[in-house]
Amino acid sequence: AIPLVMSRSTSIAATNGLIIRDNQAMENSRKIDYIAMDKTGTLTEGKFTVNGVISLSDLTEDKLLSLVSGLENGSSHPIANSIVKYAQDKKVSATDFEDVQAIKGYGMSGRVAEKTYYLVNLKYLKKENIPVDNKLVKTYLDKGNTISYLVTDKQVLGFVALGDKIKPNTVEFIKELKARNITPIMLTGDNQAAAATMAKQMGIEEFRAELLPEDKNRVIKDLELSGHHVIMVGDGINDAPSLAAATIGVAIGAGTDVAIDSADVILYNSDPSDIIKFLKLSHNTYRKTV
Ligand code: ADP
Ligand code: MG
């Protein structure tokens, strides 16, 4: 039978935006000293605005946008959704690509007229030794933009700069974590400059950028191995291994089935600050039972 205090907690949890899938998580919450959080969709809205479509070649802006939205038609990433919508609003039709593929952690690729195009991040350019030193790129990066570069034949043809908004409760939430002696660390696949700008605005001192999904998992495992107890908060399929490696895995939003299966707690209103409610509820529950 479910103990009375526990069943009461479960219904309190539901009214606070929480689904607690494993009651052990409530007991474990006392040990937590670190909280690792995915950036996009967890601390930010994950809804991007296109701030610039910039050609660095003889392509017109419309042609660039047509190629970029053609590649993004095959993706459901938040970056892709906003680019496709932006092109539709501008009445720019998407280029028809063959063999459109996702390149995990980097972006997209596709083929048209015997040429392969890539829409990728800075991490990919570094890996492939493709140079991009441009003043405009730097200006957008320093403002916290996420940038996707259009590449063919190892040449950058242009780029799209996108901005995301910090969720309304994020800043207050970070303050409350610190007041509870829980150290926040932000983990992201996004570029170093955007991560630094966003972390600063959120009041987060520790962050890791340009991470592949397996790198996020490694960060969690290393923290746990060095004696820390970590809550990991994430939303995507990619985050599932990290949720499983943490002392407490938290899936945020409707998420994916995979992330939800690996989570101990689900925040179904997509509000990270509901974690504070989880910590308070756990504290009260265990004060009553022990
Ligand atoms: P995150 O949730 O931190 O963005 P992801 O693993 O979903 O992590 O993506 C990592 C990075 O790969 C993104 O920040 C972006 O730069 C790039 N990326 C992935 N998919 C796409 C896409 N469809 N279009 C453009 N960039 C993408
Ligand atoms: Mg993500």
C-alpha cells in the first residue's frame, strides 16, 4: 500500500506541475548539491527568432534563405522550425534537396545539382577546418546569437543568426538554487559565445558549450564520480542518457517518450522553477515520515 503521506504528496505534486515517477527521487533530493541543465528549451523558450540572414558569397539573401529552409524542411529541431516559418513569411520557396540528413550535434546536409550543402554550427567548422573570420559573425555571436552556417566545398556561403528568449522564471529560479547551496551548471551544444552571454544573463557561472550528447553524459558521470549528487534537467531524445546517469533525472515539458522513460520527475508545465516545488515537497514529506 502507498503510505498516506506519500499519496498526499503525489496529489500535491500534481497541482505543482510535477509528476514524480520514482518516489526514491524525493528521498535522494536531500543529497543534491549540483543541478545540470540543458540550455535550449529548458532555461530558454526554445523558440528562435531569425535576427539575420547574411550572405558571405555571391548568393542573394533570398537564394541563401531558399537553400537553408530547404535543408531545414527535413528537421524538427527548434532552429529548423523557426527558419522554415521565417522563409514562408518572406514568401521564399524552399530549395528541393535530395538525401537530406541530420548530422547529430552539428546540423543538416543535403544534395542538389550534384553539390552537397551543409547547414552546420561552429563546432562543425572547427572539426572540418573551415575558416570563418568575419566581423559580422563576431557581432552576432557577442549578442548571444546561435548561428548556423551554410557550407559547400568547404566554403562558408553565408549564415543565419537566431536568438532565443530566456524563460520568465529562469533568473529567479537560479537565485533560489544558489540560496539552497545547489550549484547550477548549464550544458549546451550551442557555441561558446552564445552560451557565455546567456549564462551571464541567467546568473549562471558554470557552463559547458559545444557539447555533443555523449559529452553531456560524460559531464554528469564525472560529477557523480567525484562525489557530487546531480539533478539533470533536459528535454530531448539526446538527453536521455544524461538523465539516467544523474542521481535525479528530470524531463521538462511534453518532451520525448525516450526522455520521459529515463526521468524520475517530469515538469509538465515546462517551468524549470517547479524544481523548487519538488525540493520543498520532498523536504516536507521526509520530515513527516522520519
Ligand atoms: P541543444 O539542445 O543544446 O541545441 P542539440 O543536440 O539538439 O543540442 O543540437 C546541438 C547543436 O547542433 C545545436 O545547438 C545546433 O547548433 C546544431 N543543430 C542540430 N540540429 C540542427 C538543425 N536542424 N539546424 C541547425 N542546427 C542544428
Ligand atoms: Mg536540446
